[in-house]
Amino acid sequence: MKILIMGLSGSGKTFLSKLLQKELSCAWYNADNLREMANDWDFSNEGRKRQSFRMRALADFEKENGRLVICDFICPTQEAREIFDADYCIWMDTIKESNYKDTDKIFEKPNKFDLKISSWDQYSPSQVASLIRDV
């Protein structure tokens, strides 16, 4: 199963991913780490699409080998989310603006998600893990 944890920069995607990775004993890919490995810091529309394809390729590899995988990245547009094609989507809606105004301007609130987290006291990581396991 491919799990996408998406939201604005600073919303807690990586923090939650790190906790869930331990709860679920699964693979985890972080967008900043992948951009660093690829030496690709292009945040144009094309660069963002390329990042979605990159994240998808790694997630698909894990899924095809029977593993659960978490990918955390902003995934700011509907097109980027369609490219990634998550089986389960968590929207971290904990902040209304980030330090990156260019990203905030293009960020499209998702119309489709499985879980929306609006505040940190809404769910514990073990509750989120249980929701994922129940799918």
C-alpha cells in the first residue's frame, strides 16, 4: 500500500511520517531527502511533476514487493497527486500558510483524501496507524 502524507511545508508531514514508520514498520521516503539524492531542487511545475514521478517509482517498487510505504511530500496540485496515485492519503491541514509563498499560491486543497489532520491532538500516531491497518 502506498501512503501519501501531504500538506504545506511545516505542517508536520515528516514528523508524522517518522512516527508512523516506526508504528507500521514500513518503508518511508521523504521528498527533501530524495531531492538531495537526485540533486534536483527545481520547484517549477515541471520539477514538481518530476518529483511526483520519482516518489511514485520508489513507492511502486515497495508496493510491488509487498511492502507498505509512506511518502511525505507537499504534493501541492491535483495533477501531482494524480501522478503519485496514492492508495491512502493523509492531508496535514495543520497550518494555513508556510514560509514558501510561491508554494502556498499554487497549493490546491485536495478534494480526495482518506484522513485530514487539522490539529495535533486529533489523533495519536497509533490511532493513525490503526486506521491505515484497517483499510
